[in-house]
Amino acid sequence: MAFFGSHKYSEEELVAGCISNDRRAQEALYRRFFPEMMRMCLRHTRDEDKAIEIVNTGFLRVFRKLHTYGFKGSLEGWVRRLMYHCVADYFRENARYSHFLVFEEWDQVVPERSHDRFFEEDILTEVRKLPRMSQQVFRMYAIEGFNHSEISEALGISEGTSKWHLSNARQKLKEQLIAIGFTTRTA
């Protein structure tokens, strides 16, 4: 049961209400998108407490930036993008602790031309060079955390076509990264 009662808001009413600090609209937006954002965060963290922390931080960011939403694309996609950035920020902030971990069986000499020269933006630049549909499927699957049935529904394609575009994107991206000097680890 909703704290303030239940009212079915349109996206426009929801955004306007949240911007004007209407607690009912804020609760409605939170309840509407919480389950999917929680699933997305759990896919990345596998820890419910961390996922809840990230989701709540993400919704705080959503409420602070909602005035910038321009109704270009879906509200859910916009919320998902902000939430994904919160996931990335969480891992970036907590990465400083991971350098103390030692994985002896994986310790290897890394070639000089390794992936540490690459930054996220370098890889995203290569992703932008992919064919349009393969790029879109790759982003939705690998970056935003959608599954193939969600992608097929959103893009109006079959799940098999979604899987083909993902495979195509991965192959082309691998070729592009190798061409610019990214070397893959050989086992």
C-alpha cells in the first residue's frame, strides 16, 4: 500500500510533481522504477545491501536532475542511465580497496601494450563505430543490463536477432580494439 495513497501518474505528471517536490509523485516514481533498477544493480553487485545503497543513491541523483529530463526517449531509460552511472561510480570509488587483493593463480606478466592504456571513453569511441543496431543491442545488453527478451521488446526484433547483433558487436569490437593496439590475454 502506498504511503500517500495510490494515484496513477502519467510521465509528465510524475516529472512535474517531482520537480515541484511533491512527495506523492516522488514516491510514485520510486515505486514505479525501484524493482527494475534493483534488478539491474543486483546484476552488477550480487549483494543486496550494496544494491539498495546504489539504488537509493541513484534515486537521489534522479530527483536532483529530473529538471534536466527533456522527454526525449523514455523516462525509464533516462532513470536507468543515471542508475548505471551510480553503479559505475560506486565501483570506481571502491576500486581503491581491490588492489590489495592477490589472485596468485592469475598473476602473469602483462604485455606492455595492455588494456591499462585504454580508458572507458576509448572503448566507447570504438562502440560508437559499430553498425547502428548492433551498437544499440550491445549498449542495452552489456552496459545497461537489459536481457535479450527486454531488448527484443524495446527494439521490436526477435530474441534471436538480438543475440545475433550482440555476437556481431562483440566480434567487430574485438577486431577494432586489436586494430588500435589492444591485446587480449592468451591463456
